Amino acid sequence: MPKIDLYRNVHMGQRARLFTLATELGAADVSHSGSAAEQAARCLAMTHELREHADHEDTFIHQLLRERAPEAADALEAEHVRLDAAFVALDERARTLAGTPPEDLPEAQHALYLALNEVISAYLAHLHAEETVAMPALWSYAGADELAAVMAAFRASRTPEQALTDLRRMLPALPPAPRAAIVRGVLEDAAPGRADRTLAAVCGTLSGDQRHRLYEDLGVPEVRAAG
């Protein structure tokens, strides 16, 4: 049976969306009406999400890590200093972008782009520490039943809407086999008569090819995904 990894799948989704955001921000035409405000809002939403994610990890994972592997927990705390500073700098740039005079927008956009990439740089280092220091420490000092309990507690804390958002953020970044395994588990827990609707909703952020492969792996007829 594969080891329970508390970080892998959600981190893959975060990396994919951070890279997409950086690419699209860099190429955006912020001179177009509303575009600067839209790009700023996307950056602010991302830092909000990453802070919320960090709170979840502190609540459901890192307390166990502090109890069993305090040195690994200390290593993660050191990452937070640079990360928090990068979040603040990005938020400040984002909040001023929409009010920037048109002649100054190109430079302001690039400054926001650089601030976002500083966040990405700091965040990648943080993810690497969690995946190569914290998770191996948990495998060494915590039992599989304890890790399963952490996962179960987090899932129980999420509303159905939040759980759907989590899946839609994560699934496009995963390979076909783990994507199908996750969705199969979701469908097993779905209310009677709602499996088709649940599957369509979960597929809403997948590409056409990804969706086709998922239905094929699940062995069910393909239907149009819910938006």
C-alpha cells in the first residue's frame, strides 16, 4: 500500500496554478479596461489561498510534526519568515496596480510580476522543505493510522463546496492514475443518485483530454462537465 503523503497532490496543484498565474500576468494587456484590476485581484486571491493553506497545515499537520520531529518543524518555521515578507510585498504591489496612471502601468505591471515571482521562489523552497524534510520525518516517527487520521480530520473540516474547490484546483495537475483514484473515492462517498452530477462538477477544471481519460479510467460514460 502506498505511503500516505499529506503534501504531494495539493502541492502539485499549487505549483501549476502559480506558474500559470505568473505566465498570464506577464503577458496580460493591463491597458485594457478592467485588466489591471483583474490581475491584481488574482494575485491577492492567491496570497489569501496560500495563507489559508498554511493555516490548515499548522492545524492538521504541523502539530503532529512538532510533537514527533521538532527539528523538522523548526526548519519549516524558518521558511515562513521569507515567505510572509514575500506575501506582504506582493499584496502591496497588487493593491496599487489598478490605480496606477496609464503611462506608468507597464512598469507597475512588471513590478507586480517580479513580486509574484519572488513569492513563487520562496514558496517553492517552502514546498521542497515540507516534501523532503517534514514528510519523511512524519513517515519515520508517525504511524500510518495517525497520518490517515490527519487526512480524515482535514476532510471533515471542509464544507462540500470547499471540498469541491480543493479538488478542482488539484486534479488538473495530477497524472491520470492518482486523479482517477481520488475521484473514485469521491464517487464512493457521494450521496445516492448524485454520482453523475458529482463527477461532472469535479471535472469542471479538467481539459477535454484529461476529462476523457478520467471517464475512461473510471469505466463510465462521458457526460459534459459542470461549469
